[in-house]
Amino acid sequence: MMISKQNIISSDIKAFLFDMDGVLFDSMPKHAEAWVHSFLSLGLDFNEYEAYMREGMTGASTINEIFNSQLFRSATIEECEQIYAEKAAYFESLGPSYPIPNVDKVLQLIQQNNKDIFLVTGSGQKSLLNKLEHSFPSVFQKDKMVTAYDVKKGKPDPEPYLMALQKGGLSAEQAIVIENAPLGVKSAVAAGIFTIAVNTGILKDEELLQAGANCLYHDMMELHDDLLLFFLHS
Ligand code: MG
């Protein structure tokens, strides 16, 4: 599926809103492994596909979903904090994450075309947030970021993407979202924004398309080449 003027309602695009895990960094396999490890250590059943399906949710929402479905109660605030802290520590023990191949080329192309770039993530993983400037020099600015520390509801609620639009003084028609996760796609679509899915993980394409993605790519180079044409013709 190609990006085209026809499927972008307005060609007055001013900004691109990037998710972080699975879009900027190849961190999703480690997040999934860390969630599986945390739940299994509590005797709770969980697998990696389920972790990918919940990507973008707040840690507390993920923990409460599993508690409610298997223990028939919510987790206490203390339990949430402890499990999330253990999950985050286990994630760190799995080693560093690296940029998704060729996403740097996508970011450069967008900058060359004088569009703003925002970060919109449900993550509060400090090691990755701190690594943004090192991995992508002069791309992400503090006033153009929405993270776990800003949001109350998190994805799939439109809140994080609406916050980014507000920060940028943008209308939904002036933005394009790049996402890799079904709940992230739902959040962006609910905010009324044209949403490009890049399936960098283990999920079936249908999961992203059913979530409402306007188009889908399988790697960043494929997206880069289409964006190049989009900029040439807009
Ligand atoms: Mg993601």
C-alpha cells in the first residue's frame, strides 16, 4: 500500500509523530521477554505475542489486565510498582537496544523537508529516553516529546497523540503518525491522525490493519522510499 495524496486528507503536513519502541529502537523483543519473565515469576501465564499485542499500554494497565483475567482482582498500587520496577530492571539486564535499521534515514528525510518531529511514547524506560540524543543527534527536542511521565491514560486512548498535537499547535490533518503496535495505531486513529504502521515485530499484519492503520510497511527503507516520492509530489 502506498502513501498517496489521495489517502492523506490534507497535504498540508507539518509534523511527523514517532512512537519509540519498535519504531526508533529494536527494544520490543526485550520488553516482551521481560514481561513474560515477570509474570511467569508470579505464576501467571503470559507469552510474547500477548506482550506485543499490549505494547503501548501503561505498565499498570498491562499488570491489571493479567491480574484481573487470572487472579480475578486488580493489582494493588504497591504490586504494580514492584512488578513494573522488576520488569524494567530485567529489561535493562538484557543489554542495550539499538536503532531500528534505516529509521535514521527516515528521520533525516523528514528533517530535510522541514517537517517537525515529535516523540509520542507510553514508555518510561529512562535508558532509552536518555539515549535518544546519542542515537539520533538533534532530532528530538524536550518540548516535542510526550512520554509515560506526561500521560494519565496512555495508548490506546487518544490522549498521548492529542497532547502532541496540542504541544505543536497542530490539527490532526497536519500530522502523520509512525507506529508499530496495534494499540498505538488505535490511539493515533482515535486522535484523527493519518497513521502509518511499520510492522517491525512478530505480529500478523492484520493486527495492525484491523487496528485502523491507513497503510503498512515492513521495514523503514520501504517507508523511506515512499516518503521520498510523497515529498517530491507534495
Ligand atoms: Mg511501539
